Amino acid sequence: MEAGRRLSDHDEGFVVSRHLPREQTLRKLIESLLQRLSAKRACIAKLLARELLDPACGAHTYVASGLERDFVLLQAAVRDLIGADAGREAIRLHALSVISECVFYCLAGEDPDHPLTQLAVRLPNRPRLAHFLTRRLLGALQWDGAKSEVSNP
């Protein structure tokens, strides 16, 4: 329960402003999530993964509950980027993909000797990783937009 509370605590300086460009808001959200899941708090990402993998933990998703605010904020950022007409399912899946990537990279960063981590060059620092994840999501959102324009003439 403490891990979920710590995960839900945002930085004191963390503020999502409507005055920031949408891409910058998204990047701030991702960087904040990466910060709260890595370094001294990597145990939180490990507990979250355990909740996902262990059926005995399934009934108690204390850590995952700490991600509710992030999930809501990410959905709002995605909706702002692709428009209110976008399907709820697509918005939710994009937000969940960002969260899962953040958890994965934080876990991968904990074990630089793991064979999977060795397949890539060393993981970038948190701001560069947040930038990469933001660009990847923006590309996916553009692709989704182009795909729906083609399928719905």
C-alpha cells in the first residue's frame, strides 16, 4: 500500500498546465512517471510487475492503484492530441502502452547485464528516454489518425 501511495505522489513542482504545448505536457507526464518508477524507487516497478504476474497478488492491486492519476492524465493528453472524436478504447490503449513502456524501461535499467538489455545500446538518461517515448507515441498517434482517415473516407 505504501508503494502505491509513493507512486501516486507527484513531484512538488509537477504541474500540468494548459498553457504548455501538448507535446511538452505529454513529455512532462512521461518523465514524471519514469522518475517515480526508477532509481531509488525501482522496487515500486518490481512490485507493480509482480501484481501483474502473480495471481495471488491479483486481488490486491495496491501498487497499480498508484497509477490512476497518471492513467487519467495520459488519457487526457492523448485525447488532446488526437481529438475528442477518437475512440475511448484507442485513447485508453495508448495511455496504457506508455505506462507499460515506462515500467519496462525502469525494470530493464535495473539490470544492465540482462541479455534483453544487452541487445540495445545502454539505456538513455531519463530526459532522453522521456523524449524518445513521447516521439514514439506521437508517431503512433499520427499513424492511427492516418489509418482512420483511410478507413473512414
